[in-house]
Amino acid sequence: SIKLSRESFKLKAGVCRKVSMLGISSFITQMSIVCVMTAENNLLGKYGANSKYGAEIPITVLGIVMKINQILNSIIIGIAAGSQPILGYNYGAKKYDRVKKTLKIVLGSSLVISAIAFILFQTIPDKLILIFAIIGVIGIVLGRLSEILKIPDVILYLIAGILVGPAVLNIIDMNSFSVANNYILTFGSAYILFEGGKEINLRVLNKVKISVGMLATVGVLLSTIVVGFISSKVFNLPIMTALLLGSVIASTDPAALIPVFRQVDIKDKIKQTVVSESAFNDAVAAILVSTLLGVVTSGEFSAMESMKELLIAAGVGIGVGVIVGYLLTVFMSDKKIGVFHSYAPIISILKVGLAYEISVHLGGSGYMAVFIAGLISGNRKLFGLWIPEYDFQSIHHFAESASTMFRMSIFVLLGTQVDLGALVKYWAPALLIALVLMFIARPLVVLICTLFDKNANWSFKDRLFMMWVRETGVIPAALSGIIVSMKVPGYEIISSVVFMTILITLIVQASTTKIVAKKLGVLEEEKEVLSAAA
């Protein structure tokens, strides 16, 4: 029991000093906020009254800003408050290593949240909460619905984007936020390419390197030429604009293929070839689109100069990707200098940001750089680099969530930018181009590009399956979004064809992958059954 007496209520200098030491910083902070808010309210009231907005609107805007800021501060304060018992317990138990680790996690997570919030507040100052809340809700609900219906989720995201966009409900209109739109599309597609690179196994890739190299380079060029030539005739486009259209849809999509192959157990050689092709050709297609975009906007074209730019972009991108990917992987490994392994998720974001920005600054391809950085990260064991299990799991869970969010954002935003009038106007020729890509360009590409790889020993059924699996998705969607936002001549036709191609390839090809694989006998389980029967 506690007994209270007069002595209990007397102030003691020693106790007051200790209490003051603990609370003085918070007291000063709160009093500073009070003083600043008082001054701001008075200034806005005085000078706002002399403006066309009046005194009420500026003060109201300040209130909204402070409320949003308070939400962010509450998250940071919650992290700090939650860490205090952990810090206190471990400090008292003299487990200083745990104290340091907890401080790193708290400071790191607070820094990341603050940095992301700062970027978003600067790029999307209006409708920030609404836009991301809508995208989040759409993504979660439709992601679950796609699991129930067993159809690719990106199809639902595209349709939802059209519904909430200016064409129908006009809830999300990114025309006023071109900088934010480009930021999301560029960084989102770069991050997805990074994750695609991590999925590739270099040991398996070495066995089919000729096929992958041909498919990712010659294959992209062939698809671009075939689709571009036919598009120029169908849409009566200038040849360079038609080739730009062809280059946008020439690549396949690791973000669509990898989830499909996780559900369908395809033979490893085929799976690694198709996934590797999709990751490499996304980077090659992005470089090609960038080159052709420069030609279309400037009106000048030089074959030698374009080839030179292409080689420089690829070379610099590969070099930067190797350096950034390896160095940052070393810093998060279990080596002596791997002092940042507890910040593994943050390092993975830095890999994407640094690789992309450094490569672009040096005149290289940012997309190629992030892909190579992902390739190094995914095959770190070949370089003798290991990441502690706990940190590896944190990267894995973070990567899944981040990739999903970026996929949601890219496809919903692409849907908001689809011009339904143009789609209705061009639906028939757009469908024709999609069918040309699926049934003329792709078979031609696979036949030519696998013909030279004698070591891979491809069977006719293997080739047929690779002809069928060529989903179009995230990177073409992102590239199309960038072209639309730049209002490049012919952007309505390009957007319509990309949208139609994504829908047709995902609805028809992705949903029938298992059926086709079973008919052609390329399922891994069939191989095991045949071996057992023999």
C-alpha cells in the first residue's frame, strides 16, 4: 500500500531536476509550435484579409496542412514511444547491442517515412491522401477479387483506372500532376525491373544465354520492325512514330510472367529463359523507346548516331548496375564491412534510386542499370555474399509489398489516362495490331532467335510454348504513360494499342498458360510422371 503524507507533496530539487531533464526538450518543442502557430495565424489573418482570398481561406489551408503533418508526426511519435520500453529494458539489462540495433531501426524507419512523405508532399500537394487511398483500396479489393476469379489482377486495375479516371467518374485526374505521374511511373517501373533481375538464376541463364540474348535484343528489334511496319500502314502513321509504337509493346513483362510461373510449374529451362528474356528485353525496349522518342520529338534521325547512343546507354547502364549492385550488397552482407544489413529494405530502395540516377546522369540507361543491380543482388551467393536470415526475410516481405503497390499504381494510373473516345475510335485496328504481335511477330521472333542456340536443344513444343507466352504489362504500360504525359504526336493511337495489347495478351495468354503447357507437355510434373512410368 502507498501512504501519502505532507512530505509526499513537497517539491524536491533533485527530483524536479531529473523530471525537467526528461521533459524540457518536449516542452520547448511544444512551446515553439505554439509560438509559431500564433504568429502564423495572426500574419495570415492580417495579410490574408488584404488578398483576394480573404482571411479565412489561408487560415483554413494552414489548418489542413497541420492536420496532415500531425498524422505524419503521430506515426513518428508512435515509433519512438513504442521503442522506449524496449530501449529502457535492454539498457537496464546492459544489452547495449540490442539498444543500438533498436535505435538503428527506429531512426532508419523514421527517416524513410519522413523522406517518402516529403517527396509525396512536394510532388502531389493536392488530393494526395485521396489519390493514394483510392489506389490502395482499389488494389486490395481487386487483388482479392482476381484471386477468386483466377484472372490477372492488372486487368482489373486497368478497368478500375478507367472507371475512376476523367473518362467516367473523374475521381482521379493526373493531368494536373504530370511531375508526380512521371515520378510514379518511372520509379515504379524501375523498381519492378530491379525485382525482375533478382528472379534470374545466373547458373541456369548460362545454359540458355544465346537464346536469351537473341530474344532480348534481336527479338525486340524484329517485333518493333514487324509491328511498326504494319502499324504505319494500318494507322497511316509516320514510320518513326509507328516504330515507337512497336517498340513500346515489343517487350514481355516479368511482373505478369513471374506470378503465372509461380502458379504453373513449367520446366526450369523454359521458365528461366522466358523470365530472363522478359527482364532483359524490358531494359532493351526501354532504351529503344527512349532513342525513338528522341527521334520523334526532334525530327532528326541518324542510324549510326542512334546505334552509338544505344551502345553507350547499355554499356554505362551495365557498368553502373554492376558497381552499385555489388557495393551496396557488400554493405548489407555478413562481411566485416557489411554494417548496414539491418537496413536491408532501405538499401534495396537505394540500389534502385542510385543505379537509375547515376546511370542517367552519365548518359546511360537507368532501366538497364537497375536491372543489372537486381541481377547482382539476386545472385549474391555466387559472389560469396550472404545476408543474415532475419534481414533477408525483411527484404523479401518489403519487396513483395512495394512491388504490389507499384503495380497497382502504374496500372490504375494508366487506366486513368486511357482516352475512351480514342479507344472506341481505334479499337478495331488496335486489336489487329495486338493479333499481329501475338500470331506473326512473336512466332517469327522465337523461330529465328532460338535457331542459333544448338546447345539449348529446344524441341518444337518448347518453341511453341515460348511463342504463346509473351504477356505485355508493366513496363509497356509505364512507357505508354510517359508518352501520353508528354503528348507526343500519335499518343492517342499508341495508348489505345498498348491498352488493347495488355488486355488481349493477359486475358487470353496469361489465363491459358497452364492449359497450353499441359497440352504441349512442358509441365515439370509431367516430366516426373513420365520418368516414374519409365
